[in-house]
Amino acid sequence: MRPHKLKMSAFGPFAQETVVDFDKMGNNIFLISGDTGIGKTTIFDGMIYALYGKASGGGRSSLGTEALHSDYCKDGKHKDKMEVSFTFSNAGRMYTVVREMSWGKNGNNQTAVKESTLLENNSVMIHAKGREDRDEVTLKIQEILGLDADQFRRIIMLAQGEFQKFLTSGSDDRGKILGKLFDNRRHIDLQLRLKAAYKMVDSKIKDNSSNIRAQIEAFIFPQDHAAETDQLTADNPDLLSIMDSVIKSLSQESENISDAIVTTNAGLLELNKEMTRAENNNKRLAELDREKSAFDRLQLQNGVIDAMKKKVEPAKAAKELVPLERTL
């Protein structure tokens, strides 16, 4: 939204028609300054009143819009008509909203009669009297600007501490205001998806932590790794490095044991060969013993035979003499 012109009559300290032409400021940044009570905040009051039919905030809001009527243009018997006109542009369209407050006689009292008109490019969009119709204009303004009166005060006006109120507002209130200003629906959707993803990852982390804790409790560490065992807790940030160190150490020990087993197996194989050779030698020795025993038996038998031969020799010689004896 860009303000162009504000007109105020019988409004606040401005009894006569007062015009603030913002277009004369050009595109430069400008400052509204002056002594206390000179009417700086009334300019903001006029803009808020024209747009939303309310004062700009603070104590003014509680007094009602009738209190915005200028005290410098009434004599007690009648009041001059209060009129505020505000021209602004938004999204390439020019709007003018006019709010009037006059007084009609109701018995001995004067009653405020309120009218509001909204124009777009100098064509009347809404013109009505009374609170309900005035709210219709306000609703249309909210639709055009995307802000209600309170949000407009805090974001657009920033008058006399209103910016501080915005800064000190709760995160929910600021989120709603900024969401309307910048249409953060995609960001909210992304935030919700990130929250869901975070919950999923967090759940997996907790499950993994439980599994790690169970694995650690079930793992039996060698006695020479007792120091590392005391540090193995699921919430230890150095858990992985400690586990890696223990695993490397155990892997090296396993390799050493494997090498020793290979060496031992080779030695056992050689011993088996030696035992086989020894068994073969033992078999040969046993066979030799058997052969020697048989030889000894044969030797013994040979001696007996020789003795028998000696006994037979005289008989054999005598037998040979018998024919000779017969011949003689």
C-alpha cells in the first residue's frame, strides 16, 4: 500500500480542513516530527479511522470514534460534521475511502450519524450508513490490504511505540501478521514437513540408540578392554570412535590368533608325519623282532638237527659195514 492524500476536517486538533499530500514527498523517506500535541499522531489516527473506522491505538481506542471530533469546532449546541478522506494505491489500483460523522437531534440529545464510502478509481464501490454498513467497508479494506486494524497499526503505522509492541508481541501473533504480509503458507507447509521428518528421524535415532544399548550390554569384552567397556554408553558422543578402536584392537588380536593357529596346525601336521614315520618304524621293529625270534627258533632247531646228525652218523657207518661183513 502507498498513501497519496489524507484530508481531515473537524478531526482532532484540525478544526479546518487539513490536507496531507504524501505525493509531494516523492519516493524519498520522510520524517513526521514536531512538538508534543501538535498533531503528529492525529495523522495516523486519520489514516486508521478512514480505513477501519477506529483510532490508531493507545488510549484513543477506548474513547470511541466520537472522541475524535475536534474540540475546536463545537459550541455545545451543535457540532460540525467530521470528515476524513484517505486516498491510497494497492496492487496497481487507486482507492479512496471517506468516513463522515454528523450529528442529528434526538430529543434533547445529539446522535452521531456515520457514513462511509469506498471508491476504486473514482467509482463508488460501497456507500452506506450505520455500524453494519460501515463494517462492510472495513471488511472490504481488510480484503484489499490483507490486514486488520491491529495488524495495520503494528506493521504500517509504527507510531509512538507501536513498533516496540510488534517486537515484543508473542511469536504466534508475529507469525500471523507476517504470514498475512508475506503469504508464508509454503513456508508453513515446509515447516510442518520438516517437523514430521524430524520426528521420524528422532524416532529412528531413539530406536537405534536402544538397539546400540542392547548390543553393548550383550557384548562380552575381553578383560584387557575393561577401561573401554566403562565408556561404552549409548549417549557417549565418542561411542563410535571407542567402538572403532576396540574393534581394531580385537581384529588385530584375532589376526594374531589366526596366525598362531596356522603355525600350530603346521606343527601338528609335521608331528603327525613324524608320528606316522615313527609308527612305521615301530612296525618294522616289531617285524624285525618277529623275524629275529623266528631266526632264533630256526637256529635252535638247527642245533638239534646237528646233534641228531651226530647221533645218526655212527649208525649210518655201521649200516655200511653190514654188507662187508656178509661177504667175509
